[in-house]
Amino acid sequence: MGKKRLRVEALLAAAASPVPPPAADLVPDPTLAADLFPEDLPRLLGLLGRADLYLQDEVEVALHPTLTRVWSRAGRAGQRRVQAPGTNAKQYGFGLVDWRDGTLDFELADGRRAAPLCAQLRRAVARSRSRGRIAMVILDNLGIHTPKGSRLLRGLLEELGEDLVLVYTPTYDPDANRIEWLWRALRRTVTHTHRRRTLTELLADAQRWAHTITPAQVLSQIGSPFAPDQQPPVGEVLNHAA
């Protein structure tokens, strides 16, 4: 476990405590503290007591169906047929989840761009400000997520100051951001082996999924310690009839 992964895991664990524990208590092996301990972890833990902790990421919603295992009758005649469109039209879902209460902010955009990301971060900051708190957001190292890669985000960070704190996961470590686990539920319900003929229909399915999944179900999917023990199935069964 590297420093970035430890930083993320420590914040997720500490957020479950009414009072964040000392940073040293969150290092899995004290003998490795010098190698693993992130220098900014004490500062982040100090902010966590007055911060809402969010997870942010994007997911592709593409007309070309994603394929997975499905039950079918034996033989070629019994196999399920999934039509692939000639043009793979797509949009991207921008998602942001409150780690503690499961509130999901989900919006679609025509690309992974800084403008919808910054709009989503503004909504998170406005929500947290209304609660007398700051917004701390865990996200990956995609260019639009970093002030180095996005002038728009750099300006937003300068404008909002301490009201918005970004924490980055390691490069090429999708499981470090638990919202990736939520996208598995979206794919199972919306994009896996779907039979929609138009992107408009598929995007409506994605929006319906995002607006029908409950905060408790979100918490269950992302492995939050705040999730209830028993959860109903995620979302509604969507009609994928042609």
C-alpha cells in the first residue's frame, strides 16, 4: 500500500469516527511509518471533523452494449442476441457520493470535460456550506481533475479556497475510489447486454437508475460503514424490451 492509497483509506476509516483518531493510529504497520506516512494526513484529518467527505468519478454510458454472462437455453437457437449499433454514441455520467449518508449527485455530459466537473464540485461546496461544513472530495488523477491539467479547475480552487479540498487516489488504482463500486451496479442495471436502439432511451435508463437508487443502497454498494445490514435489490428492473 503506497502513500496515496493509505491517505484515502485512512480518511474513509476516520470519517466513521465522531472524532478522527490520531494519524499514527491509521498506519497499518508502525515499522513502515516512515515509508508510508503521507505528510499531509494530519492536516486532512484535522479538516475532516468539519468536512463532508465525497467520492467523485465518471462512468461511460455507451450505446454499444457492454457484455457479461447471461443465462440462456442450450444451443445456438437459445442464445440471447444483442444487437450492436453501427455508431457507438455515448455520454458520460458524472457522479459524486457523500461517503457518510449516501447522497448521490449524478449528471450526464457529452464528454469528460472540466466544465461539468466544476459544476458538480460547486454543488458539493454549496451543499456543505449550507450544513456549515467544507467539501473534501476523493477523485482520481484524470487531467480534468487536477489543477495542473485544467485551468478551469485551477480557477475554481483559487476561488473556493479551503471550502474545497481535493484528495487524489493512486494512478491506475480504480478500487481506491469506492464510487467505482457503484458503477458496477449501474452497469448491471443499465448497460450490460441492453437492447436499447437509441442513446436517448439508454440515457433515460441511466437517469432513472440514478434517481431511484436510495442513499442506503448507495452506501451498501460502496462498502460504507454507514450502510444498513440488510439492503433491497439495487434500483428498479428497467424495461429493456426492443
